[in-house]
Amino acid sequence: MRFHVLGLGPIGCLIAYHLRQTVSKEHSITLIHKSTKYAAQAINPSTKLSYERNGIVVQQSGFRHEPFDHRPGRAPSRTTPIDSLIVCVKAHHTVNSIRALVPRLTPDSTIVLMQNGMGIYEALIRDIFRNPDQRPHFVLASITHGAWLKDHMHVVHAGVGGIQL
């Protein structure tokens, strides 16, 4: 299975870290960076995702990296299908972000919406996935963990919470 994490802010990094800790290495986890610059930095073998809790830093590797390709009207540079897309971008960026990934999504794909906000699923159905037969599966999530970024790909887990699906 191919997992993709879109949105590498505090929640995206927190989810990516724990996903890589949990999922077997045979399943790829691709981090979709907001720019080519950040993706290029992450490809450097010395760059790892850092997770910090109570002052203890643990680093995690084993990710694939790609830039977010959001150029309107152009064919996407990546064509690898996405099995599971975990969306951690801000709610107001979700529709346009997913629109850019539509060529890589199928009715067998699963999209997990990991942002707190209302009406996002309805907007996606109305604006992008009108045909139920061609629509990916959706999981709506609400997260109460507290986290912040100390640096790019260095998340501090400041408060343990939960995830409701």
C-alpha cells in the first residue's frame, strides 16, 4: 500500500512519524512537500523527520519525498496512484490541494481529512467528486493533539490528545 501525507505542518509531521513507526517498511510513505526546495532538502540522507516529546528527540527515516505539484492547467509531473492520502493542510486549502491530485486518485483510494473544520467533505463532493461511482472513499477525522514545528520536519508533541475518525 502507498500512503501519502499532504501538509507537513505540525499535525502532518506528527501523523507521518507515528505512521512510519507503525506501518511495515514494505508499505511506502511519501511526504508531499509544499515546494521543490523543501522536497530537495528532505531527500538529503542526513535529513530525517524529528519527533520531540518532553525534551527527548527521536529521528525517523524511511520516507519518500515529492514536491506538491499544483500548477493549474498542466499535466501532473507525478502519476503514481495514491492508495491512501492523509490530508493535513489548512481547511481553506483542502479543495484546491486535492483538485491538483485528482489524476492520481481512483475510486479505490482513501482520503483521510485530518483538519478541524466543517463543510470540507461537502465542498469536495460538490466541486470535485460529483460522480459517486468515481469518488474515492473518505474518512473524516478530528484531532486534539497539541503540536508545533521547531523547524522544518521537526515536530514537538506538546500535548497528548486523541484522533476521532
